[in-house]
Amino acid sequence: MANVKVFGRTHRLTYRHTDRQTDRQTDRQTDGQTDRQTDRQTDRQTDRQTDRQTDRQTDRQTDRQTDRQTDRQTDRQTDR
């Protein structure tokens, strides 16, 4: 721990240096946590969006298949 006299005041360089290191480390940890949280939220949003798109595609495909089956059945009944 070094005490330095500047303009008549004693400063503890070690404490300030340690404080800055701690602040930077805390900032990095916070940034890392925020990044991971953002990634998880983005992943969940993407998953939900993909699920909705897949559901809509499946619904449309099912509707088309049902329509074709109904049309064929109607055609067969009409032909009789």
C-alpha cells in the first residue's frame, strides 16, 4: 500500500487501484450476465416465433389435406 502526497493530501493508491479493478471485474461479470440473459430471452422469443410459424404451416397443410379429402369424397358421392 503506497501513500502518495499530492497537493497536501495523502492518497492510498492501492485502494483506488483495487477499487478500479473490482469495478472493472464487476462490470465484466454484469455484462456477461446481461449478455447471457439477453441470449436466453432471444432464444426463447425465436423458439416461440418458430413454433407459431410451424403451427401456422401445419394448420394450412392440414386444411389443404382436409379440403382435398372433402373434395374427393364429394366427387365420389356426386358420381354415384
